[in-house]
Amino acid sequence: MWCTSVVPEFYAPCTYARPVTLIGDIASEFLPTNSSSQPSSQPAERLARGDIDKIEIAMTLLDLFGGTRLLPAPLLLLVIISVVVFTRIRTPSRRPSISQSRTPQDGTSQNRKCKPTKAPRLPGQWTPSDFVFPTPPPYPNWTLESTKPLPYRAFRYGPKYNITMGLRSSPYEDWIQLDSHYPKYHSDKAARIEDRGSKCCITAPEAYPAALELLEELTAYLPCRYPALFKRTSTGISNIWSGESFDITERPLKEDPMIMCGRLVQDDLALMIERPDGQYYLLAGAILLAGFWRLEDKFGMPLWKIHTSGDVPQFKEKLECGMTKFFSRLRCEELYTRNNYFLQVDDSLPWSWSIGDEDSPEVSWDTAEKNRAVEHHWFRSERQSLRRLPKTGAVCFTIRTYFHPIMEIAQEDYVPGRLASAIRSWGDDVARYKGKERYGDVLLEYLDKEHQKQLDRGLDFAREDDIRQYPW
């Protein structure tokens, strides 16, 4: 369920137009054309230590074999190629690392990324960073009435379904995304806080400083990004639409800081705290609209157990190692996002009652009514962001859910055919995890019909990649 891999740019292949001088062309890479350098008197010892350079290796080998005059051209070429391969294996790459910008936008960014690597910090210990999250520009033309939810359609054509973290670097200003559905989300969250309280919003004592920091970060960010909705005050932040005012300076706060954070945005929020064992634990959260999982079940768990307890497909084989490294290496200057999707056979955003009562000891797809009419099928997509808070080092995980009727998104160009292909690409483990057995027959039949309608009206599928690219 969880990276878009970055492939280094390799050298382009060369075709030589002068085959007679091929040996000279290759040799010129590492043999000086006018040099008085002599091969080492002890090349074998230096080669074993790894401190002999490729010029000396080449010259030594040529001396050993009697020079270019005694070697046939093909054998000399083989010797030279062997030297090139050997030295590239032994010599650290001079190419920029994946994390370094090839085309820096400004000197500050490039200088920061080229700083020498600091000594590794001890797990569970964090030295506050002086990084300040940049002030975002106002969202262009944003209004509570007219700004529609972004059309994330994070599924791909089959036949292969790839299980990866799917992380993408994101601009700072896109940290939190709000839209015209804000009133409904705000209302649903308020009702959940009232009805379920600490079952949905919990902050462990050791995570309290991180929760306060997150509240401060949102208070600084939201009025700048959404000035039509929020206003900065001398003591905190006010919601212009709802009339709420939040004092973040008083002690004690009137509410758990995670509850206050949850009231401000459409996202669910979680804070992962590193302990001395090097594991990240879920120790603060406002999980109010999750649909399929409950904070009280996962609270206090390390990252790996959160996923294995939820039977995330192939977590151990394909996700755990990369996820563990990502969390340990995540820097305050970075913001990442990812998307996923699910299908749901009821219309409840906060909790999908079709998989069981929210307070039942066990919930599963087994309780869902099989093959409900497609009118009851909903597309549920999450846009998640991850960033490290600079003062406390906590990793902040935001989960924004987008919720639409299947019959609505299936009217969009290219969507029904691509979604049907994606569902058919699920392996057995993914199909079980996503509950396909309860709705697959009805849903696929409907999507195939809608796809055929698009074919019949002449939709040009050759242009799809030009019009819609992942995750849209």
C-alpha cells in the first residue's frame, strides 16, 4: 500500500565512427598523452589497498605485457576495458547522489544539500533544527464555495499491480489542501469529537511537545495559504467561516492540541515519535474520518506493527525495509506525498459501517453485504503527506480523504476503463485486503459498460497520457 523510484541518469551509449582508432579512444580516458608518470614499483600492494589509480594500473599492465608493440590490438583492448571496469567498481562514484539536485533552483538549496554528512544521531535523541517551514503564498483564487476537491485518481492500468511506498516530493505550499467540502468535513469531525472523544483523539505525554509544535505549524501556515478562511490573531488563529477562535498560548490549553489541530483541517493527523530502540511509534493522533481503522487499535504501536496488524499485503517483503529507512532519514527540509485508493459499499465518510459496528471487537469485509447495487459504491482515495517537525523531530503524517460516488467519477474521461483494469490487476492478497469479493462482480460490470460508452462516442485513448497523468 505504500516510492516512486528515482533512476540515476547513466551515460548515453557511444557509437564510434573510427573503428581503427577505437583502442586509442578508450585508452585516452585514462592514459596520459604526455606524462612522465611512472608505474608504481609495488603495484600489487597498492592495488590490494585500493589506493592505486587507474592510470598506474593501465601503465603497469602494459609494462607487464610488453607494451602496445607486443600486444595484439584485441588483447590490448581487453586489458584496457578490464581496467576501466575494475576502477569504476573500486572508485567511489563522482555522480551526484539521488538526493542532490542536478539543476539547483538557487545557491541556498544546493549548498544545503552538499554539506558534509553529519555524524549519525543516537536513536530517540533529537537536536532541534533551525529550519523554518517557508511561508506559503495564498492558494490561487481559493473560495469556500468554488474550489472543488482535487481529482486524485491514483490507480494505474494493469496487468501488474506494484506494491510500493509511492512517495513523491511535494512543494512546501501544498502541505495542506482544503476545498469546498470543508464544511461537511468540519461538521463530521465536530460530531465525532463530541461522540467519541478520546477514542479518536489521543496524545501520549511524551508526544505532547510535538502536538503543540504541530498546532503552532498549522497556525502559521493556514492564514497565509487560506486567508479567506483563517485569520492570525495575537494568541493564535480564528476560523472566519465557523467563528471559532483558538488560543494556542494559554496553559493549559482548553483542548488536547491534536483535537485543536483536527478541527482546523480536513485531514486526519498522526504523529510518529522515535524512541531509543530506533522504532517510530504512533503516540499522538486525531483520526476522525479514517473509514476502515480505529486509532484506539493502533495507538502506541511501532510503525511495522501498525501495518502487520492490519494485514497490509507484502509489507514484510516489499515495504518494511524501505519505510524504516525513509523515516530514519527524513529531513525537516523535505515534504513528501503519496496516494492510495479503496472502494466502499456505503456512503459514510467517518466510518464504513458495512464492515461492522465501529465498537465491535472485530471488524472485517466479511460482514459487508455482497454485490450491493452500484449506486451504493463509493470511491475512497487518500492523499497523505509526511514531514519532520524541526523542534521535536516528530514525523507528522496527514491523511486527507477524498470521497465520491463511483457513478460520479465513472463519467470522467478514461476513468472507468483504467479503474476496471486496476481492479483486475490486484493479486489475491490485495483483493482480500480491499474487499473485492464483496463488490467486484457488480462494480466491474458497471465500469466495463461505462468504458464501452466512451469507446462508442469516439474518445481518443491514445491521448490519455497527455491529458491525465498519475495521480490524476
